[in-house]
Amino acid sequence: MTSQDPYQLVAKWNVPVGTEVHNVILEHNISTGNKLLRVDGTVIVKQNSILTRVGDHEFPISNLKALLSIKCTDRGDWVHTLSINGMTFKDYKNGYYQNFTTWKPEIAGREFLITFEKHRSEVYVDGTNIRTTRRFVECGTSTIFHLHRAFCEIIEQGVGGRTAMTQTLSVDNTPVPVFKDKEDGVFIVKPTGAR
């Protein structure tokens, strides 16, 4: 991209909120100050002025208050930081993952977001609560459901005598890794030619 492009992609965040994940995309041409901020494809902020290259932008994500902060360091690096409800994005997500476990399996050629709400032991697929069957098994509890004819099972079991529980998902008896977006919410853009 060149400085003539009105917008340049500089940051993408996946913000988990309850049983859904919202996509936040920031395009920012540092040379011109042009900024475009979208949440789930909807434009939230659009600015075309060199006077607005730095600053804070508050905006909602579902029922949360998000803050995008854009700063320029003494070295000329541009720092784009997202915080949620007054917390760093990293701290917000750590709190989220204490209440929810998520997976993104591909079933019948499509990726699904499966969310397990730990406190109520409920399962959501792409944000929709689904009907499940629960039963006790030797190692804990089993939650069973079908998705596009695929057999899905979440096993919840205690960890080493503590009150903490772990959840594992298998689809057609194949384990699915837990999905945890590790992004910390900070994107740094170096000036052109910097190392």
C-alpha cells in the first residue's frame, strides 16, 4: 500500500462477547490521518483529516464499552490499542475464558463457533443455544449434540481434586483443540523504512 491509498489495514481484533465473537477492523492511513473503524462490517468511525491521526475513540460492541487509542511514540511508531470496559483487551479476554470455553471445528465444510458456558453448562453454536443431552460418565459429565449429522460430545471433568473443571470437545470421536485468540489488543505500525 502507498500513502495515496485512503485506508490501510492496521489492526484486526476478535472480541468474544457472551456466546458470540465480534470482528473489529481498523484501517488507518498514517500519512493522511484517514481512519475507518468497523465492527462486524458496520462503519463506526470514519475520519479523513490529518488532525485526527492520534486520539481515543469510544464505541459499543454489543453491551460493552470499547475504547480504541491511537498514539505515536517518540520513535515514530504508531500504537493502536483496544480496551474493553476499562480493561486491557488481554485482561478482558482472560476474564471471558474463565466463564466460557470455545472451539472452532470445521463440520460439513463450514467452520462453526461452539461455545460452552461453564456456569450453566449450556452449549451455543454460532451464538444460538442448542438442545443437548447430558449424562454422567466415569470422569465427569458428557454433553451430547449433533451438528450437520456429526456426533459432538463435550466432556467436563474436574482437575486434580480442585473445583476447576476442564472441557474437551470431540466431533465424530476426533478431539478438537480449544480456540483461544491470543491477541493482546495492541498493534504497532512502524514508520516506512524503520526496522
